[in-house]
Amino acid sequence: MVSTRRRFLRNAAGGLLTAAIAPASAALLTPRQSAGPFYPAELPLDDDNDLVHVAGQADPAKGKVADLSGRLLDRNGNPLSNVRIEIWQCDANGRYRHPRENGRQPIDPGFQGFGHTLSDADGRYRFLTIRPVPYPGRTPHIHVAVYPPGERPFVTQLYVAGEERNDSDFLYRRIPAENRHLITAAFESVTGGPAELQARWDVVLDAG
């Protein structure tokens, strides 16, 4: 577990993503969405970009492990480097790490629930997490916050392409149909590496 975790963090820090870097061009802005009620009241001591291995826990997270990566870009398609990006989501049992969350299933101690990283010189970020799962009233999603220097935090949610619950989700439906692809990513099977799924998703901010 430790060697896999260190290898993932090292590769992420080095920007070893398989996606090619596209040339700068104007792009549609990623829509904002609510942060929801379960942003951690207190950040975990272990809050790196590997959410499926928790320090002190022998077992990794339950669920389908997903390698989530992409780029932070400004409105002209230029990379935003050294910018903090956070994600948080419920575990495979539908539980958040929050004192006001009152789900009935046990909390998975092997899932970190929250993580952060900094974009590299090309705007790239990377997380090892799980494919999000539904919980009562919501389709599967991952909460995302980006902190551009000198700007107010950008908050949104990422959804799973092809998820049948999306069409009935009240927050997903607030986004015009023609823009929903901007907050949706395909979680596709992959062989080799630390994950069984991978998703690629760029975040385009009104900056630059």
C-alpha cells in the first residue's frame, strides 16, 4: 500500500499524465455550483491527492478506484499553474466526513473523503479517488473547489457521464443541457496503474 501510494504521489507531482497538452484556445467556462452542506468542518491530517489510502489504515478505500486528472485553464485556454484544487465526496457507503451528516451505513475508514493538490506548470492536476456513488436525493458527484490567487474560490460539482440518475438530480438539471458536458466526465476502465477507472476533466475559469 505504501509503495503504491508513494508512486502515485510522485508521478502526480511530476505531471506524468497520459493526456496530451492541447494548444491554448478560447474555451467555455466551467459552470459554478453549490458547495453543498458537507465541506469538512475540519480538514483531515491526511489530505493529499490520494484519497483511497489513509495513513494508519491497513485497508484501502472501498469502491471503484478512479484516477481523476485534467488541467486548470483560464478563459483563453492558458494553464493556471501552482493553484490549489480540492475535492471532497462521500465514501462507497454514501457517508461524508462531516458532523452533521447522519447516514445509517458505517463510515469507510479507508477513504480519506477530502484531498487537495496544486496544479503544475502546465496547469495539470491529479487525484486518486473512487468513482462517486449516489446517496439519498443526489446522483453520484464529486465536489470541487479551486483557489486562484487574488480571486474568489471557484466551486462546482463533477458528474459521471452516462449516469441514469443525472436527469433527475435537481442541481444537475439547473445547468442548461448544452453546458452539462462541462461538468461531466466519463469514468472509463483502464488496465495497469493504481486505478481501475480513469476520468479526464478540465476546469476553465474566468481568469487571465
